Amino acid sequence: MSKQIFIDPNVVRKPETLSFPSIPVNQYQKTVKEEKKNFTKTYRKQVKAV
């Protein structure tokens, strides 16, 4: 097996463009009332388990 690997800097450092699907940002739409209902159940389950 080779102990040395040649890496050509011209190939490694060539300019490129990355493209990927869009990432949704600030898409959270739940209200405080909805979250309170959700997390109250979670909290009660955790407290009951102890």
C-alpha cells in the first residue's frame, strides 16, 4: 500500500459552486397557547415518571 498520497492543490482549490435545496427559516407558526398545551402534557408525564 502507498504511504504517500499526492494531492494536487490546483485540483483541490479550484473554484466551485455548491447548490442545495432551500432551507426554511423562521417558519414556526404555533402560538403560545398551543405550545403551553403541548409542553404541559410533556411536563406532567416527566413529573409523574419520577
